[in-house]
Amino acid sequence: MNNKDLTFALDIGTRSVVGLILKEEDGFYYIVDTVIKEHDKRAMLDGQIHDVLAVANVILSIKNDLEQVHGPLNKVCVAAAGRALKTERAKVNIEIMGKPMIQKEDILHLELMAVQIAQKQLAEKYDSDRAHNYDCVGYSVLHYHLDNEEIGSLIDQQGEKASVEIIATFLPKVVVESLLAALNRAGLEMEALTLEPIAAINVLIPASMRRLNVALVDIGAGTSDIAITDLGTIISYGMVPIAGDEITEAVSDEFLLDFPKAEDAKRQLTSQETITITDILGFETEIPSEEAIDKISPAIDKLANAIKDELLLLNNGTAPKAVMLVGGGSLTPMLPQKLASLLHLPENRVAIRGIDAINQLKLADHVHKGPELVTPIGIAVSSKQNPIQYISVKVNDRAVRLFHMKTLTIADSLLASGIQLSKLYGKPGMAIMVEVNGQSITIPGNHGTSPIIMHNNSICSLDDEIKHGDSIIVKNGQNGTDPVVPISQILDEIPTKSISVNGEIYTIHAKILLNNQESHAEKILADRDRVTCWIPKTIEEFLEQVKLQKKLTEIQSFSIRIDEAIVPLDTFSGKIYKNGLQTTKKANLENGDILDIKPTKSPTLEEFVKETNMTLSQSLPITFNEKSITLEKSITNFYRNDTLLSYKDVLQNGDRLTTKKKAIEPFIFQDIFTAIDIDIPTSGNSKFILLKNDQEVSFHEPLSPGDNLSIKWL
């Protein structure tokens, strides 16, 4: 057999290294040979090579064994251990108030910013100040939020704040570098590189099945590596630092066995009904497998719970549709059943998958079948189907090398270059503060623009694919401008008031004062400006604005001073009525109010006397010539400036009057001549007689109320 047709693959694990020879023949993958050797000391830790020389010696030993049968081997396919992957969650918020509606490119920018935050968190966690020392090998969006409320999609949304929370997986670049160093020490050239979870997925979950939400868990000795597919791609990776060794240690502790004997006993539990063990004291015991499994059940529960928690974390809080278990640790008794129960899945949805599940695969007769071979076979097959290489691109004229294990995008190149996208956004313009009617308002500056990304001299998107040799230029976005805001923009409205005054409508508009100076609505504001929007509030202020303040001077309280005593009279005082109710000039006035302003009245003396109910005269009702009349006789005379006033004289507000009282005397017959006119006959005798109640009387006859008087001509 020509060894040029052979593919040499290595699965470098925490405890052992698996070497495998594969040959592609007639559409089948033929496993020609395998060699498994354990590390003789702790040379690997969490998937990273800590002792390059020790690991190189194990690799060289496997290489020599295989070369004795198959000839010289110069190239090898390897995988970066899934347990070396680092998973980090991050969340980023951006202010979107005043921005256009969010589009797909904006969301990609937001997601990339979150990935970069996760990258930075990871670097800080492992005492590194260089975040780009980690390659992002995938991320998934956990949640979008708009104004602190979870939302399904941010596209075409508007609000005040948008945020995205992601979970991202990273591979330390030092892992690959140390792997290359160990291979070089063993005289091998790296032919292809992949990730262990991807290798297993490539042979167990073909691309046609990746539209399903399926998890693959590779349970090794030290860690359990996880990969999840959905929507046609691998969406996330993870690692649990618990695996087969945890179960071995439980067997060791429970039955007092050293580690190698505990490992042998653990392997027998799944294949024998009873196991025979010899503890460290030399006592040999035969134990039913079921009893032994029951005793180590807490350790199995711990492993199952750890895998369950990581699966839910990586799969956005929900269980995948199915779980495939591979690797030697997958043979842990009762693990599939316990994991199915924890994930609330049917037992047949969690299953151990060995190499018999790999299509178009043949094995040499001496090759032992088992789930521990899935990953090395996947590594070899991936090198044929999906070889992974490093590519080099230029980002802002600086060479950047990328781990090409998936379709690489502009976003990947920015992550690898260490360019912080958030720092490339244009800064917002300087905000200004103004005071509006006594209240402080902050007016933000205009938002800066997004960075401009050029891919081979063409404007591109973050999800555009890149290839070896591409050139990416990232230019800063433009800074935002300071706000240019007219006064009208910060006022809800400029109020007006229309008021009816004595039946006539008067309309006024609010005055705009800028820094105590009258201004206009389109005046542009500057920092620390003070704006006052003033409109009359009271009746007095309104009348002054409409030039009717004279009406207020006509509204006075009416009073007369009589013999040094002031006599007020509200009837003749000026009054203001608002919407039919009496009020004062200090009352507030609202739009649409109706004012009726009645000025102070100047009454006659007669009106004044009647209103005050003063007794200024005496009267007597009588009948004269069958007509009822009332005789009146003044008992008080009013003088103004020594001038006698009649009842018809008009009084002025504030007049000073004096009075003179007369003695009260009885009415006599001749008093009727003050109330009536006597018609003297033009012919006949001019003699007459005076009659009171049909009795002849004289002019001086006293009268009583109701007397019937007449004059009879003879």
C-alpha cells in the first residue's frame, strides 16, 4: 500500500493520544490502523499543551509504531481540543433616541460590539491585556432588548435604548501555537486543523441534518466538549470541566482502589453483571454491577447536571431536540437516561453514538470499535472534506492571520485585528443645557455616523465573506454636530388666549423671552439660554395687554360722605363678572373666558336715598277729587358745597354732603297745592269752599291718612 494515499490523524487528549491511519477508497473511509498511548505525566491541561516536549514524545512514539507498518509519515491532521474553548457572555447597550430605524447592519454592529466586550472580558479573566489573542469561533444571540423589554427582532424598531446579549466561544491562539510546536518536535507537518467538536459533528451530523437543533457531547477523561447545531450551521460550542475521570475517582473513593484499577472497574460496569476488585489493602471483593452503580450515582448525577446546565446555557435556555454522546466517558453507566430525564427528553433522544453510526466507514479487523474513535475519525475525515487552514488578510494595512474553520466574514477580521468597533463610531455633538420656564432641559448633540468599512476598495457589510489576501479598510465615522434647535422645538406649543370683554373678542399670543429679552419662536438656542414663555394669567394683566387698562380705573367702590360719615353703596360700585360670576382683577383668566366689566355708576340723589333706605321726608296718603295722591313734605335737605340739592341732582363718587333737618309738622289742607294743580273755572262765580270728608273746612284744617278732600266752586 502506498502511504501517500494514507491520512494520518491524531487526537491529543488530556490522558491519552489516539493515532489513526485512514484511507479513502471507492467512496468509503477505511480505518487501516490505530494506536492509543497514554501520557506518562500531566503534560496536558484543559486541552492546552503545558509540556511540549512530553506531548511530542508521545506523538513521536505513536508515529514510530505506525511507520513500522505503514512507512514514513510526514504530515498529520490534528484538532484543537474543544476543552480549550472559552465561553463568555456579554451584553451591550446603545442609545438610539433620534436615530433612524434599526436595520440589519446596525444589528450586526451591535452584535460585534458585544462579541468584542466578551473578548475583552475573557482577556481580563486570564490576565491578558490583548483581547485579540483569542479567536472567536462562533457566537449566538441570547436576547435582544428594546427599552429594557425583551423583543424578538430589532429591525425597524425605534425607542430610547437597544441592547443585545450574546454568548461567544473563543479559542486561545496559544493553543494552536503549542500544538504546532509539539508536532514540529515530532517531525510532523500539520496538514489540516479542526476543532474536536467540529470533527465529531462532521462525521455524525452531516450538513443535511444541521437544520435540526441537535447537541453533540464528547465526554473524554478530563472534560466534556459540546457543540450544538441549528438552522443549518453549528451555532455554539462549550466545555464542562467534568468527565470520565470524575466517575473513576468516585469508584476509587468508594471501593478503595488506585486510579488504574478504578478505571478498569468502571469499564467493566457496563459489560458485566458483577465486577471483581482488589482494594489497596489486598482484599478481593465481588460486587454486583447494579450495586456499584448505585454507590457512585452521586458522581454520575453531578456529571449529568453539569452537561445539562451547559446545554441549556448554550442553547438559549431550551433543551435541544436530541443529544448524541461520544468519547470514552459516554459509556458512563446510566448517563444517557439521567441526562434525558434532566432535559425532559424521551430516553431515545439521548444516545451513545459509536463509529458504527458513521456512514461509508470500514474498519480493519483488529481495530476496536468504540465511541472514543469518533473524534479521531472525524479529524481524518474533516481533513478530506473540510480542510481548515489559516488565511491572511490586511486590516488597515496590517496583516492579520485568521483560523479558517468556518466561513470568515469582515466581522471576524475586525475581531482578529483587535480593532474596537465601538471606538470607530463618530462622537455625538456637544449637548447644550437650557432653562425653559424655570426647568432645566438637556438637548443632546446629533449622533455620530457608523464607521465606513471597505472590502477590496468597495463599501461592504460586516457579514460579507472574506478570502485569503483581501484588504479591509476601516474608517472612523463622522462626529455628530452640536444641536441646532429653535425655541419652537422645545415648546409644546405657543399658547394664545381669546377673551370676550363686554361682548368683543380680544386675542393675544404668548410672549417669548430669551434671557429676559423679547424674542421669537425661530431663534436658535445657545448653551445656558433661559427661555420664558409668558402669557397674561390674571384679568388685570390681560386688560393691560389689550390696552383696556382704563376700564380698571372705572371700576371703583361707590361711597358718599354725609355729615362726616362715609356711606358705601355696592349697588353703584364698579364690578367685574367672569363667566357670569363676580370676581376681582387678580383672578386667573383662561382661554375662552367671558368678561363683563361694569363701571362705577353716578346715581341721582333720589336713587341714592332710596337705595340707602334713609327717612328724608314724611308722607300722607289722601284722596282728592276721587283720585289717590300722596302728600310729601321734606324733613331733610341735602347740600353740596352749601348748594341745596334736589332729588334729580346727580351725585358723584366721593361727594361730601351735609344735611339740615326740619321740625316734623302735621299736614294741613293747603299742603295739597304742593302735589296738585288747581284748575280755576273761567266763567261763573269764583267763590269756592274746601271740603274734607264732605265737611266744609279751612286751609289750615289738619289732615289724616285717607281723608277725602275736594274744592267746590260756587
